[in-house]
Amino acid sequence: MKINFKQTPEKEIHRLVEELGERPYRARQIIDWIYGKLAVSIDDMTDLSKDFRRRLKERAFISNPDVLKIRESGDGTVKFLFGLEDGEAIESVLIPNGRGKFTLCISSQAGCALGCVFCMTGRQGLRRNLRAYEIIDQVIAAKRHLRSLSPDAAPSIANIVFMGMGEPLKNFDEVVSALRTLTDLMGFSRRKITVSTAGIIPRIAELAERAPRVNLAVSLNATTESTRNRLMPVNRKYPLKELLAACREFPLPPNRRITFEYVLLDKINDSAEDAARLVRLLKGIRSKVNLIPFNPPGETAAERFPEPARPDEARILEFRRILHRAKIVATVRRSRGADISAACGQLRADRR
Ligand code: SAH
Ligand code: SF4
């Protein structure tokens, strides 16, 4: 069986080069071709001898993402739809950060099993886990797109966030392997990568132990067990209280914080009491809060929940004010790419 380079750790690439009787620096060249120059095939690697390329092709190949659709929003947001080999589909989103660079939001699973009631991905259930190369391919496709816009001075991806489709900690091994590729082979700094979880408690500590030390984001979304149970069924297994205890114990590197995401739903979790409770819950955790006004699905209202709606602006700002008064760093994440359904929680890859 040939190896897929994008599913292969650095040391195995070195081993292959050695086995083929080539000098060790050839491994670095191959890695640069794949992740730096974004080669589509081994034949692109023109500074390797023809004979070496031929022997390499007998043992390995470069997989290429099947980009089914690219949609650009008026505000510069770009949404990608990918077709996977077995017919599944996933999405990722490039979001301009206003400083000439982009944040890339990627998927870790096709669908998601956790069924949060406000989330479009959750509604389709879990289709399957992604392999590491399918996660990496989303980054490669985004880089290729940016290069195609401006071949000589392609804007760069400043941040990568695992906030697309799926629950990354439910696809732990492949996500860890993708994190290694991003940091070791693609040169992304650990500080620029964020893994977001709905709170798979045992995996949170494991992430710190086994993965590159990337940033952690936790989707809190409620301040009481009962509301969180209703919004996020996963809370019945991993309750809020234990989740926050796990966050307190999380070995945060110096100068870092845990991001807490909080989807604001009108009259469900957006009261002044909620804000005050949130302040208390976060005591003792180096944290920042990302308030995400609910993005409605853009079609008939959710069947599974009594009319979730986005709170009005005054309520959103009041919630943030209460956090600020308690010296909690809190920002409101304004939805980008709304005209192409590229906002958080709207990813569902239904190919329309
Ligand atoms: N499964 C992980 C990562 C993907 S979801 C997690 O839940 O953290 C990424 C973020 O999108 C989560 O914080 C989630 O709460 C938020 N989200 C989901 N649906 C949304 C919606 N309709 N409007 C706004 N944010 C939403
Ligand atoms: Fe899954 Fe995250 Fe959506 Fe919940 S919010 S259903 S965990 S993708």
C-alpha cells in the first residue's frame, strides 16, 4: 500500500527517504513541496531527480482535496465545500481578520453526534470522523485559494480554529495527528491554533498531555445545569460543574487563557442573572469570553427547540457590560459571511 504523505508524520518521511537510499535533506525538500509550495503531485518536485521521483511514486502519493464549491461573501468571507472520497461532504470558512490576514475555521468530523439544539451541524447527526489528511486538506485548499488570488503576495492564514463541523475531541487521534502536521510540518505556531470543544471532559486533560500545546476553547452556552442540559445534551454526561473543574485544572501555558464561547439565545441564556452567574463560574480561571449572537438557520425555525432567536442588540451589549464590569475580557463575535451561510453553526454541507 502506498502511503499518503499528508497522513504521514515527519519521522516516517525521513525513514522512507533513507530506505530509498537518498540523503536526509531530501525529506525536508519533500515536506516543503507538499506544505509550502502546495505540490499536487510528486512530479511537481522538480529538484528531485526523475529516478528518485519514480521510486517515490511507487511508495507514496499526495492526496488532493476535491473542492466542490467556493462561495465568496460580500464581506470577504470564503466558504469551501469539499467532497470526500466516500461521498460525504464537509465545509470550512476563511474569515478576513481586518488586518489583511485570515482566520480559517475547519471541520473535524462530517456531522456531529452531540446534537446541540441551536447547531445546524448537530442536526445531521454524525456521518463519520475525518482522517488527519482530510483536516489538513482543508488548510491546503484555503492556502491554494489565497495564492490564486494573488500569486506573488498571497495573504496568510493567521489563525486556525477547529470550530467548523464536528466535535474535535470526539475524533481525538486524528485531530492530534493533524495538530502535529500543522505545527511541525506547516509551521503554524501553537498559539495561533485553537481547538474548540463542547466539553468532552476526559479528553481535555489528555489534549494537554498528548497534543501540541494549542489554545483551548470551551463552548459553555449556559450557566445552569438545567439550561445546559436542554441546549447541549452532552451536559448530561459531562456536567457544567465538572467541566469548569476540568478547566481549572487544565495546565495553561503562561500568558494564555481559555476561551469560553457563549451562544446568546434570546430569553434562554441571555439575562443579567446569566451574565452574573457566568462571572461567578469563571472565577479563578484565566479566561476570555466570546459572545456569539445566535445565527438562525436561515430557513424555518428549529423544530427541536421553541423558537431560538438572536437577542436584540441592547441585551447583547448589557450582557457584555456585566462581564466587563467584573474585569472579564469579553468580545461579541459579529457574524461574517451571513449571506453565504458561512457563520458559526450554519455549516452543514448539504451541497445546496
Ligand atoms: N463542536 C465544537 C466545535 C464546533 S462548534 C464545539 O461545540 O465547541 C463551534 C462553535 O459554534 C461552538 O461554540 C458552538 O456553540 C457555536 N455554534 C453552533 N451553532 C451556532 C449557531 N447557530 N449560532 C451561533 N453559534 C453557534
Ligand atoms: Fe457538535 Fe459543536 Fe454543533 Fe454541538 S455545537 S452539535 S458539539 S458541532
